Amino acid sequence: MGMSKIKVLGPGRVKAVHQLNSDGTAYAEDVTIESDVPGRLAWLEEHDGKVGIFSFSFRPDEHAPTGVLFPDGD
């Protein structure tokens, strides 16, 4: 979690550019979010160029349903 600036890269593609430290080094990696579902990223797209707190996390879920398939490369 950290301060980020939202940048729309194109339809269904948004980047959270993380805050830089005072010496210009990155606070954290930038995060790019992509979706081919129309409207899924609409809220983020509406905030293009704005700065705010971006929270992103991942944890394995032992209760995730079996058989869920993702497209190749994901």
C-alpha cells in the first residue's frame, strides 16, 4: 500500500504509478491492471491523473474452488 497516481493506458488497462522517495527511487513497483470486461475498471479510469492510496494484496486461498481456469499466460 502506498501513494499512487492512476494513469489510464487504454480501454481496460490502468496503471497505478507508485510514489517515489525523495531521492527518486520507487516506493514500490507499479501495478498494471487489465480487464476485457467492459466497465470493470470504470471507477479507476474516472480517476485518471489523480493521486491517492492504492492497496493491493494477494494471498493463496486454500478454499478456492477447484477447476477454475484462467486464460493461458495468466
